[in-house]
Amino acid sequence: MLNEFKKFALKGNVLDLAIGVIIGAAFGKIVSSLVEDIIMPLVGLLVGGIDLTKQLVITVGTAEVRVGAFAQTILDFLIVAFSIFIFVRMINKRFKKQEEAKPAVDKKEVLLSEIRDLLKEK
């Protein structure tokens, strides 16, 4: 069981996923800072110099509905999603170019290779 676990834990996909999660968490912090410290203050200036995360609050009884903080979270998500989209798009273009560069194997060559392999077995 220990050997099976080692094979699972040390597979490339699991390690890639772990690295992706760590980098994603760090990227999320960068995006949050971008939105909180740069974008939202500029948006606040455009709408009259207010801090939307603190000023855009609706009070219902004793509860506070923080619409500005929610808008900031949506903006965080949109920036992260767009960044990931751009990254995946670039990677896909690169792999597509690599696939196009590979010479296509002719069906006749494949068939001849199979016949050769069968003759070698006999």
C-alpha cells in the first residue's frame, strides 16, 4: 500500500496540481491587492471620491449588506478568470504550432510498418 501511495503522490499530475494550487494562491493575493489598492480607489474617484468597499453598504435592521465588498470580489474573480484565459490561450497556441510542425505520417507507411513488424514476429 505504501508503494502504491508513493506512485500516486509522485506522479507528474499530482505534483503539477500541487504547484498550480500554490502559484494560484499567490496569484490570487496579487490580484486582490491590484483590485483593492489600485482599481477600486480609481473607481471610487470616478464615482465621487468614495471608497466603495466601505461606503457602499446597505443596512437592513442590524445587518450590513456590503455591496461594495461584493463588487470588489466579483472584480477579483473576473481579473483572475481573464488572466487564466489568456494564459491557457497562449499555451494552446504554442502547442498547436508544435503539432503543426510535426510531419504527418502517411497511412501507407503505418500499414507497411505493421506488416514489417508482423513479418519480424514470424
